[in-house]
Amino acid sequence: MRTDLFDYPLPPGRIAQEPVPRRDRSRLMVVDRSTGSVSHGAFHDLPGLLEPGDCLVVNSSRVFPGRLEARKEKSGGAVELLLLERLEPGVWRALTKGAVLRPGVSLLLGDGGLRGEVLDGPSGGEAVIRFEAGGAGAGGKVDEIVFAHGKVPLPPYIREEIADSERYQTVYAEREISAAAPTAGLHFTDALMKETRARGIEIASLELAVGMDTFVPVREEMIEDHRIHSEWFSISSDCAGAANGARDRGARVIAVGTTVVRALESASGRDRRVHDHSGRTGLFIKPGYRFRAVDALITNFHFPRSTLLMLVCAFGGRELIMNAYREAIDEGYRFYSFGDAMMVV
């Protein structure tokens, strides 16, 4: 299938540069696969679109403060690091910008109490860096010290810092394991979560470590030639039980975000049961994929030519979703991480 089938023109003014003042006041487009209808509302309408017994599954990962400013120890050349993934305690895969880094180069961060050594790279703008912290008691807390020097990174298309970095975290975020936010969940408030539960809807959580590769468009001419990035995920027995319980009672499993879809589908079998599992997934969901675990999807509006858009098209049908995107542009919806939401039922 050609990649350009998932391309669309997006006016720059449609890219949201900041979140709406209140999370659940973002807009919500509802796309019905059975009828092909498209309706418009607000995200705070969501509980009324769900049925008692439904199971809403969220990604509880939190974005770590992985944007670091460093300097080369010998030359003093400035380097910006964007941590992507922890390979082992104190050792990270990172994007680099600024001075050239080669294996063996030493880096200093802050007042020099945190040091980094380049172990491998650069390759494609990436390097592997081992951090070491001086001082008593620094031994098993290196990553905590690294995070203390960093800032939460915003997506590359956000031009300005936002006043409150918590707006790039979901209200239910827990462990700091992601390089980017699972943005479909940014629309929830504590009050909306409470109202959802009060209507008899179960909320279950899993973890998937979102990588910065989520922003990379597919460059190959044919989507089958694209090698998707892999991500670590974990589904507990409680989460698997909640999803399977909804299916047993004839209710729906509703994924909040494409990351949740990838995790649930990676851990489901031909019997359509979700299994508790931890590991990495390289599942590339594209049109033609047969879904086993997910019955409805809440998501944001994604990049042209992205694997995320391809996943949504696989779930909702390419023609229906691409038409919905065109309508969203015409109706003034806001796109990407701080933008509005879509629910595909």
C-alpha cells in the first residue's frame, strides 16, 4: 500500500501550540464505523458516550525530564541531549544536538557533579551515554540525578515553552518511563475520571514507554517497507482481567490512545483474550490488520504519513478516517499533541 494514501495537507495554523485552558474543554469528533457518520462535541461529553460495563484502558506512563544541556569537558562545546530510552541504570540512548560527539568524549552537566561518557555514536543523530554522579550516596540514584538536571521535552513542532509542564502529563501518570506523552489521555481531568467511574465504566491501566519515534513520518514509498520502532510495554493481570471481563459481559474495550492499542493487540491471542505480559512490541498496525482486543478508540489527530494515522485508518477504515480528517480541518479542529480528540466507535 502506498504511503501517500495517508498524506493530507494541514495548514500550519491548525497545529495546536498550547493546550486549551481546561483539559476536558477540547473538542471531540465521534466517528461511527457502522454508519459512516461524523458528529461533533466536547471531550467532557465522553461519559455519556460510554455504556455501563465498558472498560476504558489508559497508558499510565509519565514523561521523564529528558532534555538536558551539557558541555564537552575538554572544549566546553555546548551539547543538547534528548534522552530516548534507558538501556540500563545510568546508560541512555539519546538524540544529540550541537558539538560533535564521539566514543570516549566526556560531558559535564550543571556544576559538573553529573558527568557523561559517550559509549557509542553518533549514528543518525543518536548516541549511547553513560552517566556518573559524584558525591556520597549517588551510587544507585544516578537516573534520579539525571532527571534533576533535565526538563520535560515538548514535541519538536511546539515552538514555545508552556508555563505548566504538567499539562504535558496525564492526570493519571505514574512511572517516568516515556520520552513523549500518551497524548490521547491529556484531555482527562480528575473530575471526568470520577464521573466516568460513577456511570459504571471500569478504568484499567497499562504501561507503554512512548518513544520520540512516534513523531517520525514514514519515508518509504510503500508502507510495507517501513520498519516500525519497538517500545517496551507491560500489562498486569488486573488490566488483562478488566479487558477480558468487559468482553465476557458483552461490553466494549475502549483504548485511550494508539499506544494502548499497540499494547493490547500485542498481548492478545486468536481467542481475543488479553494476556498479562511485559516485553517489547514491534507490532505495525496498518490497513488489513484484524483487531482482537479493541472495540473503540479515543485518539488525537496525527501527523500525515505517520504509523499512528495508519493505525487509526486500520481501525476505522482509510476512506472514512481520511474524510474525517478533512472535515476536522474544515471545522477548525486543533491537531497533534495539544489538539482536539477523535473517538472511533
